[in-house]
Amino acid sequence: MTDMNFPHQASAASALIGDPSAFGRVAEDGTVYVRTSHGEKAVGSYPGKTAEEALAYFVRKFEVLASEIALLAARIQSGAMVPSDAYAAVKKLRDQVKDFNGVGDLDALAASVEQIEPLIEGHREAYEAKKAAESAAKAARLAQIVVEKEKIVAEAEGLALSESWKSTGDRLKVLLDEWKAAPRLDKKTDADLWKRFSSSRNKFDKRRRTHFASLEAAQSVVANAKKQIVEEAEKLATSTEWVSTAKRFKALMDLWKEAGRGKKNDDAKLWSRFKAAQDQFFTAKNADLEKRDVTMAANLAKREELLALIESILPISDVKAARKTLNEHLRSWEKIGMTHRDKRAAMDLRVSAVEAAVKESEAVIWRKTDPAAKKRAQEVVAQLAESIASYEKAAAKFAASGNTKKSEEASESAAARKVWLAEAEKGLAEFN
């Protein structure tokens, strides 16, 4: 359809072949005439110009109209025009040529217009094919736009439940920009897709607002809890109750950790106050302990000396005397002042070992003199002796009746109980 050598084009171009000015002249009064098959026709004048300039002006008008005719024919042949528009354009050109004032081959120009109309029906198929191709291309493009928007919507729907608040929020902004940049579809399709996209964004935004509102509330609780901790720490900063206050500071530290994280800036400020109060107390405590180092060193020497006396109680020969001596030493032990904790612990373990040995000796004596325990031991011995006698009697009876198997079983039971009886008698002997 791109061949430019069609008859209608040749006809339109033939009107331009040669010198169009050969079809015109300029009279002495400046009037410009054009020669046609029906004789000369005045087309106008161009005041203030030379005859050549006046003629050239009307020639250019002719050339412009001839070019329009050729262009229309080419557009019809290419299928670029709707047939109804093409007919209207031909009618318009026909009217222009009919009353046209220009210099050139007007007969050829009129003929070229008449040659265009038959081409319209002849090239209707080309027009329809072009329109079908354009429609197909448009449909394909719309389908591609649907795919692109579906992709945007699907990604937004996939992000609706995300908890990556910052990155997801940024990504949804990018998707919104992509949506705005994408061409529009038909109203219903666009509306349905936008509804899904907007719903996903709203769902994420609502969840994000809820999250941060909850976080704000939680952080407020954390801040209040930590403020109370700090206020108590600041009150304790000047305390001289070293042991109990140090334990309380440790408890406050645990409470601080359990309170969780608040806003970064608030946490930093509150922590600075808490740390300052804690440092103030422990600095004073350490200074006091340094003053008492000399006393604790003396106390350590006293404990080492007394520990040797306590450990000399072992081994125990007289339990009552050992208990009396131990109690005296323990009273002295408690009266000795503070000693370094790391060394005191090991000493206390050694004292505890002596206390345990004395208690065990007392328990042994109690077990050997306990009337109730002795009575229980006697009952066990009596029961076993009675059981042995019963089994021996049964063994003899079975043997007399010739039931060897039963006799052996009874004898074995008696023998087993004799072993138990021997152990029970040893235990009973310990009470004598």
C-alpha cells in the first residue's frame, strides 16, 4: 500500500506538470486571469505588487490545493481515513475547486478530484484491515496494561500483612506512583483493580497505625515504669545501708531489664539518671569499704585463729563435750565483725563441716538410745524367729508326707529368713 504510482496520484500531479503560470496572465490593470477549457476567468489581483509577483501568488494557491488533493488520495489508499470522512473531504475539495481562484490547469485539478471518490470503496478493505490491526494493537496494549496493573495489585495484596513497616510503606508508595503512571483502562476494570489496590494499602496502613499506637502505649508504660525505678534509685543514692541498698539496686536493675525497651531518647535520658544514682551510691559504698579494710583484715586473723580451735574438736571422743565447746566457739565466731566475703565463705564451709560432724555423732547416739527404735528392732527379730519356726515346721510336715518339693520350698524360705534374722539381731545388739 505504499506504492506512490497510482493513477489518482498521477492525475493530481499532472495538474502540476509544466509551468502552471502558462495557464494565466496579468492584465494592464493588474487583474490576474486563468485560462480554462471554457475561456478565461478573472481570479483576482494583488495590489502593490508587480505582474510577476501577482501571477506567482495565484500559482502558489493552485499548487497548495493540488497538493491537498494528492495527500487526500494517498491517505485514502493507505486506509488511514474512515470512508465517511473521506467522502466529506472529497466533497469539500470539489467545492473548493468549483469556485477556486488560482492559476494552473484547473480542468486537470477538477478531474483529479473526481478520480478520488471511486478509490474510497476500493480501499475500504485496506482501511478496515488497518483499523483491525490498530484495534488488535490497542487490545494487546490494554491487555499488557491489565497485566501490569494486576502485577501492581498482586504485589500490594502480598504486602498487606507485612510487618516490615518502613520498607513496605516505601514500596507501596512506589507502587502507587507506578499505578498513576500507568495508562487508564476502561472504567469498570480500572475501578475494580483500584479497589483491590486501595484496599490492600488501607489494610497495611491500618495495621501499621494500630501497631505504632500499641507501641506508643507500650512505650508509655515502659517509660512510667522506668521513671519510678529512677526516682527510687535517686532516693537510694545517699543511703549508707550498704548491703540492703546494694541488693535493692540489683533488684532495680532487674526491674529495668524486665520493663523492656521504650523510646530510644527517653530510655537514654532515664538510663543516664539511673546510672548516675547507682554510681553515686556504689562510689560511697566502696569508699566506706576501703576504710574498713584494716578492720576486716584483723577480723580475718581472728577467724583463722578461732577456726583452728573449732576444727580441733575433730575427731570426736566425747559428744557432749564436743557440742559444748563448739557452741562456745560459734558464739565467739558470730561476735567477730565483718570479713571479706570471698574469704569468709570458705571459712564458713569449714565451720559447717565441723557442725555437721557433731550433729551426726549426736544422731548416732540418739539412734542407739531411742526406746521406740529399740522396740521396733525387737519386734522385727521376734517376727523373723516366729516365721523361721513356722517354715521349719511346715518343711518337716511336707517331708513326712512325702511331698519333697513343698518341703524344699519351705526349707528355702526358712533359710532366707535366717539371713534376715542375723542382720536384725546385729541391729538390735547396737541398742545394748
